[in-house]
Amino acid sequence: MTFSEENYLKTIYHLMAVSDAGISTNAIAEKMETKASSVTDMLKKLAEKELVNYVKYQGVSLTEKGQLAAKMIVRKHRLWETFLVEKLDFSWDEVHDLAEQLEHIKSEKLINKLDDFLGNPTEDPHGDAIPDANGRITKIEKQLLSEMDKNRVGICVGVKDTSSDFLKYLDKQEIALGSHIEIIEKESFDSSFRIRVETKEITISHKIASNLYIK
Amino acid sequence: MTFSEENYLKTIYHLMAVSDAGISTNAIAEKMETKASSVTDMLKKLAEKELVNYVKYQGVSLTEKGQLAAKMIVRKHRLWETFLVEKLDFSWDEVHDLAEQLEHIKSEKLINKLDDFLGNPTEDPHGDAIPDANGRITKIEKQLLSEMDKNRVGICVGVKDTSSDFLKYLDKQEIALGSHIEIIEKESFDSSFRIRVETKEITISHKIASNLYIK
DNA sequence: AAATTGTTTTAGACTAGACTAAAAAATATT
DNA sequence: AATATTTTTTAGTCTAGTCTAAAACAATTT
């Protein structure tokens, strides 16, 4: 499988996680910052290889085979991210682009050894689940902070947006995975939140709250 | 720089280490298992980028810029090999192909952090020197076992041939980097060697002896 | 020095993956 | 239901890197 094929599979996989319906050509094109015509070409190729179900004008979905392949790419991506943060001391906002490269290294043995080396983690540094060698995923029950009620408490277990900007903002506010969070007040006017992070009280916007997962 | 460009640079670098004369198109083609015409095309491209000195029909050599680029690729290759053996517990005959992939990951920061993580090694698992971040190489004074006299003793510090077959042979004979070697006898008829490896006495062919570096 | 042999380059073709522009199909609007 | 708009596909072009076959050059032999 080529780099490009792998990137398409991964993108379709991520889009399918959001909406189960057939994924549109345009949605893929937008996410990959490419043109719809390029997507169509690739979809034909992937369909030829039985990695996607593709019917002209009706979008695609992954086949079983495609889904497994995609999960293996996600597995690699998240294991490498974990390696970079845990072992090489990168910060969580730096690792995405590197993992985008590393996820294409071809070797099952390597990734399984890396998995062992890291102690078979089930989550990456952003709180996302790492599929195991068989593609199985340990679901984490989590909730968006924005959907929680006043006075609820919990632990920050993940982020929805993983953009560098957002992650840097969290660092600045000293919000990290594992941080203890308590909802002190919800401001109905602008939907902002007054929360306590460990011992510190801060105000965060609705946008921030809707990108933080709490358990 | 593309993968392909990097592979050409690396190949030229390795060939230059053997003979300082201009490297021939054919030599490159053979080493890379490609055709001479493909090599010519690429040499033009590399010359355009001022990575090689190329004059039609007269072979190539690396420019300063090309040499540094090549060293950085070798640096990455050897650091990844070291990582695979030291941290992930691969054997020394398994790591080459993987490192061929990993050496193309683009990030200075990553490779420097990896270097630190490994404790800034100066040699890889085959005893080859690892260039530092500036391209500087710590020369190891070493000698081919085949060029040493009777009764000399030393430590195995490297291998010339790094093929999987050869390395597996060494494992079988329990010859490793750091092994204590003593030359007991040189057989003039077939140039074979009777040597002691640690406490064990064995006979090795001239071919084996001429691929082992001793200090 | 001419002829033969071997090496290197050129010319032209191919593939993967991307693109633009135009055509076709699907969806939305009146 | 007919039209307008949007989405998707097709057709054709481009680039990087490879290839084959033929031509040009270099080296060797006679």
C-alpha cells in the first residue's frame, strides 16, 4: 500500500467515525486539502483493491479489510505519538506531523515491539484509543465538558481538537490529561464555563469546553 | 528532498568512501539495482540542486552540501538502527531494512532527541560510526582481521559486510561486537584462520576474516 | 590509427498521483 | 415539474521517477 492510499484510508476512517453514512467525495477532498477529482481517482483504485465500497455518486465506506487497514495506520500513528511524548519528551502539540510520517513505516514486527516497549498503552497523549494488534479498541467512556452540568467533577481524559493552537492554550491554562476538573458555573449568556482546574479557578469559552473530554 | 534523491545521495556517499575517484553511473546503478539511464536523470537533478558535481561521461562526486546531506541520512540510519537494537530488542541482522525506511523521516529535532535518548552513541550496532549533528565523525581505528598477524589479540569492533546472512553466521559462531579475538594460526594454503573467540577455538575462512574489524 | 567493446546519455514511453476544465448526475429551489 | 445549483465524474495534462532502445562517447584491443 502506498503512502497516498494509506492517507485516504485513514481519512475515510476518521470521517466514518463522525457520520456513519456514505462519506462524500467532497468531504474527503476538503479534509485532505486536495481536489474532488483526485479523490474520485483514488476511490476507484481503493475499490479495485476491495478496501472501500464505492458506488459512483453515492460516496464510500470502508470494507472490513479497509477498516482493519485503517485501524492499523491509526494504531501506528498513536503509538508513535506516545513514543515521542513519553520517551523523547516532545510536547503533545508537536507530535502530530511527525506521527503522520512515522505511521507509514511498514513493519508489523516494529510496531508490535514498539507497543511492548511502551507498555501496551491503550491511549495516546491526547486521550485517543490505540487499537491493539488485532484492531480491537478499548472504548473510553468520556463526555464533552460542554455537555456536563454544574457542580459535576471529573478528570480530563482527552481532547477533541488536537490542533497545536488548542493544545498550547491548554498548556498555558495548565490543563492536562489527568487534571481534576470541577464545573463551578455555566454562564447562560455566552455559554462560557467557570471551572476549577485542580486548585485554580478559570473561565473558559464554550468552544474550549466543547473540545475537552471528561470522565 | 525526496526519498529517491536521498537514496542516491547516500549511495554516492558510500561509494565515495571506497574510491575517491569520480563515481561511475554504472556503479550507482548496480548498487541501487536500477538502470544507468535512471541514474543519469537523477544526477542531472542533483547537480541542478548543487548536491553533486556532475560532468557528463565523467562520473560524480558529492559537493560539500551534498556530503553534509548524505551524512545526515547516514546519521539517521545508524541512530535508528541503534534504537531498534538497544531499545526494541531487534537483532543486528534485522534492522537494516527498517532503518532504510526510518532514515527518511524528516525532522532534525526528532533525530537529535533520539540521539540524546540513546545517550549520544558514536557507533551503531555493526560498529559503524554515527555522524554527530554537525556531520562530524569519530574515527575508529580498526583493522580487518584478515590483515592481522598470528598471535595478535583484539576486540571485535565492527563488521564490513552487514548482510543478514553474514550477521546470522556470526551469531551462530558467537562472535559479537566486543568479543575478545586471538589469532592462533593462519593457514597459508587456503588463507583460513584458526582463532579463539573468548574461550572457544574455531576456524574461519578468509572471507569471514576479511569482513571482521578488530581493534 | 582503426575497430571493437563497454559505458553513458538521449529520446521516448510508462505509471502513480495530482491538477484543471468540462460534462454528467444529484439535489435544491422555484 | 422545470430550472438552478451543487456535487461528482470524466477527459486530458503535468511531474517525478522509472524503463527500453538507440545513439554518443570513452576505453581497449588489434
